[in-house]
Amino acid sequence: MIRTIFLVTGLLAGIPGQARDKDSAQVTSLRLEGYLGQRIDQCITNRILSQDPDYLVEPFRHKNETSKWQSEFWGKWTLGACEAYRYNRSEALLRKIRQGAKALMKTQLSNGYIGNYRSSSYLAEWDVWGRKYSLLGLQAYYAITGDPAALEACKKMADHLLSQVGPGRANIATLGNYRGMAAGSVLEPVVYLYRNTRDQKYLDFANYIVRQWETETGPQLISKALNNTPVASRFLPVPKAAQWTQNGSKAYEMMSCYIGLLELYKIVGDQRFLAAAENTARQIMEQELTVAGNASANECFWHGAKNQTVAAFASNETCVTVTWMQFCERLYQLTGKSVYMDELEKTAYNALQASMKNDGRAIASYISLGGFRRSGERQCGMDMNCCEANGPRGFTALPGAALAVGKDLVTVNLYTDLDAAVALNKKNKIGIRVRTGYPKTGTVELAIDAGKPAGFTLALRIPGWSRTCTVYVNGEKINNPDISGNYARLNRSWKKGDRVKLELELEGRLVVLNNHVALVRGPVVLARDSRFNDGFVDASVAIEHSKDNRVVLTPGPDNGFAWMNFSVTALSGIYHDDPGFFRKIQFCDFGSAGNSWDPQDRYQVWLPRTIETADRDTWW
């Protein structure tokens, strides 16, 4: 068996069939406030609770589809709704979840099939992908209710699939789209079904899927990752007419397969699985992610890190954003490496926040780094699209990511106002309160409320961008080595009234790429927004900065549309001898940029950099 370093409470609890370490601490209640808490509440109230689940079940009642993917919508919404229920215990939400699950189960055929494809098109296009989401959604519902009918429905579904796919039957690696990755991602719920039933045939099928991946016709997700083949170059060239069938760089589906692989790794312990997933995550971080923590063009990896200063069609899909967060969370569970929480945080504060409209009622499909925001296309003949169904899962994942627990260990990963109760063991419970203005400010204060003295390690994530940090316990400064990009671990006997203070370094940083510049402060990317009325947002600039690219950011007053806003000293345009061009330019956080979804409200992250050709030392 493998070593599971952390049990990430909220997210882990939302993983169907996930067993807990009996010696681990357990978060018994958790409430997030502050900016993140408000956005989570907005999403749950205005997006998840506003959905009619029966509308999402309707396609399953007709079973006449031959090529589309609307059968994923119910499962995606249900997964987000179940995570939301674990967080807020809303009875109204539970009623909706139950209503949708029972309605879906009524559509199951006698052969076990739940889906919307006609029988002559079984296994075609997105059919297995849709079955995957039904299996995931029903097992998530089972996890929060214990309804045996849901587990029974999943077993019948899986048995029907096993009668169609496997040795001597259809080859999972050649089904559907994107070199079998869409169909092959059914690995994840199959592993959960094995955990829930301990029926060996499901584990055998999971192992079969992975073996088929490595065949000549499969996506070769393990071997290509271990050989460090870039995710954007796994199968090239790909004829345009064969994009759906042969493209092995589809971002969302590829990461979904790796999530399933990591779940299988937890059971079988094959180190190649973890190594392949970590190599792939490293490639995504180095070669694909933008400064906002998102990726993809035309929904595929495309060496996006070096190309992000140019416009690309269908860039930075929200489904990719959410799946990247899930991928990071799984890797964190298994390795305890803070880099995965650094990346999750960056994505959460930027790409994820930018995907949701300012009132929380809609989720955008694509989040470009410049232009204006808008809702996505209506898909599959429904008033819905894949990202509207899936996007809320990113928000409902945040409570679980904020606080992680293990044996004699409590880890704070996301800094926001929160109140939590943690059962260290059967005899001792503690309360943890966090109060902070982060990431507007770098000060984080924690209070420990222990019913009786309790010995455990309190680990505080120190983001990789913070060059320095200071930790105080009850007013006494703690000497820490250079722990940027790691954890400050405070191992002691904690008692009621103990206080911890963390000071992080929050500075403006200038990022330079392809003769463009972007501004970053802590985990937050900044953008120009036309609502500041301070000039053309796409104009070239020379921003005042130090030789190590540090920038002085001056906080601005509340302007009614931005969570954060700052001004910087810059030259706008090309006339540096004109006093009118040397002025303050306004920036806001990327999540707020263009958040009205009005085409007139334009924004830009990457700004053309005005070049100084004179032979002299200048700040631009």
C-alpha cells in the first residue's frame, strides 16, 4: 500500500469511496468567510441552488443521441452540489440533489444503461464520458446519503459497461474522442466503485484500462510522461480533420485520466503512476500555465506558457481550470508538496474567480487574458454548457483545500477568514480561527482553542513567491530557515488562548515575456480595466520598477467593481518627453477585470512594453 501524506478534509470527503486513516485527525466543521467565503456562497446560492436538476435529467429520458455530450451535465452539477452540501449542510440543496439522483435512476434500462445515446450508438463519441459522470455523480450522492439504490444503480451501470468493453470486446483505448482519453477517464469512478463494493472485477477493469492506455493505439499516458514528452507534443502532427479522434493533447480529458490514475495508485501502489502524474503536472506548470493559472487553446495544451501573450481561439477553458485544481489537490494528498497548493491558490484567485460573473449567477467557458468576458455557447440543444455545469466544482473545492489534517497534524493551506473544529482524536477537539486581510495584506493571525493541552504540528504554507516571512507564537518570534515554497512547522503542546501570527512579503512584481509585461502581487495577477477611464487598456507602457523587477503598488479607494485596485507609475505610449504620458495607471485584480460581462468593459493583463533604445540605464 502507498503512503497518503494528507487527508484533505472537504475535497477528500467529496471523493466517493475514499477511506479515512483511522489515526488521522478530522475536521468536524469548517466555515470560510472573507472574499473566498463570499464567492463560494455566491456560487452555491446563485448558481448551484438555482439549477433545476430535472432539466439536466431530461435528455436521459429520450436516449436518441448519437454524438453529443449533454449527459455530462447532470453528473457535473451533482458533484459540485454534493461538495456544497458537505460544506453548508443546506437541506434545500440536499432535496435538490436527492430529486436529481432519484430522477436519473428512474431512467436506467433493464440492461443497466444510464445515458442518452440510442442503442445503435452505444460507446460512440461521448457516450462513455457521459456514463463516467453519471457514475461519479451517483457515487457522490451515495457518499452523502448512504442510499443503497444509488450504489446498486452504479453496479448495474458498470456491469453493463464491462459486458461491452474489455478483452475480447471493444477496446477502451479506441473508443470516443481524443485517443480514447475521454472514454478512458471512466477509470476514476470505476476505482471508486471498487472501493465502495470491494468487488475484484472493478479493480481488474481499472487495471485493464491502464494497460490499454500503453498500447500502440492508446494515449500512452504513462510512458510518454516518464519520457518527459511535453503534454502539447504527445502525438504530432495531428491533421485538422482528425482533431477529435487523434489529438492526444486535450487538456481536460488528459488530466481527468491522471486523476483516475492517482486514485488507482492509492490502491495498487505502482510508483510509475505517481511519477507519471507528477511529471505531467510539472510539464503543465512549466510549459502550459498562464500567469493566471489557467491553460489551453481550442481546449488543448499548446505550449501556452510561452505563447500566452498572443490571442488564441477558445483559450483557457474553465473545465481545464477546475480539473487542474483537482489534479493539484490529488497530488498534494499523496506528496504533501506545497507547490501544488501554491498552484491551486494561484488558479483559485485568478482564473477561477474570473470565470464567475460578479453576481455569481453564471460561469464563463473561456477566460482570455485580455478583451471582455461573456457567457459560453449553448450546447447540445440545451440552455447550458459544460463549464456552467463544472465551474462550481472549483468553488466548492476551496473549503477542503483551505485546511488539511493528518495524524497529529493540522495544515493551513489557504489564508482567509475561517473557523474550524478539528477532532485530533476521540478524546480531544480543538478550534482554529483565522483572521486576515490576505492577500490584500500579508498578515495572518490564528487562534487555537484547545479543550485541554494538545500536542500536534501546526503547518503553515509559505508561498513560493514570498521571499521572506516571519512567524510569531504568543508574540515570540520563531526562528525559521528559508522556508519559501514550503511549510513553517510549529510542533508543540498547544493550549487554549495560544496565538500565531504570520507575516508574508507582498510585493508587486513585473513579469516580462515576449516584450510584454504583466503585474503580479502575491498570488494575484493584475489587469488594466477600461472602467478606470485612464486610457487605452492595450496601450504600450513602461512601468517603473527596480532592477529585480519589483514594482511599487499604491492601493486605491473602493471603486465599486474591483475587489483590489492599485496604481503604478508608468509612461503610457511612446512620448517620454511629454509630461502628460508620465502618470499613474490603474490596475485591478484579474478576477474583477471585466466582471460585468459588458462588451464595453475591456481589460488586459499582458501589456506591450515600450522599448528604450538609448544606451543608458533607465527604469523601463
